[in-house]
Amino acid sequence: MKHQRLAQNKTQAQIAEHAGISRWTLSQLENREPVTLTSLIQILRALDLLQLFKIFEFEDEISPIELAKRDKKKRKRARNAGSHVEEPKTDW
């Protein structure tokens, strides 16, 4: 966090004010002390670093068995509904 803050040329007081937290809380985080998740999110938002949470996004994955079941249910052939030919009726 400290590296990012300094790269943006901002003081602890500026980031803390923008994040709505105390400067002490930001100092605690920079010194690798525990802070609340809410404080962490506020600090990341102030540093414009919320994209770091994208690694935690959940993506739905289909199991290979479910994929095989879905593939089995897919249509394999198409039929033109208008080309249905009736067979001639016989006297039999």
C-alpha cells in the first residue's frame, strides 16, 4: 500500500481523508498490522486499486460429466418442417 501511495505522490493524511478513515489506520496497514476489511476496501478505493479484488471473482464452471450430458441432448440433425412428404395411400 505504501508503495502505491507514494507512486501516486499522496500523503497518508490525503489518502486517509479520501478513504474516510484515520491516518493511524492507514499507518497500521502500511506497517502490516491488522485492519478491518471495510478499512482495507476504503483504502483500496481511495488508491483506485479495487481491481485487485477481481482475482476473487467466482466463475461458474461446468463439470465434464454435466458438459457431456448437455452435449448428448443437443440436436444432431435439422429437419425442414415444410418438406415433410406424405407417402401415397394405398388400398391395402
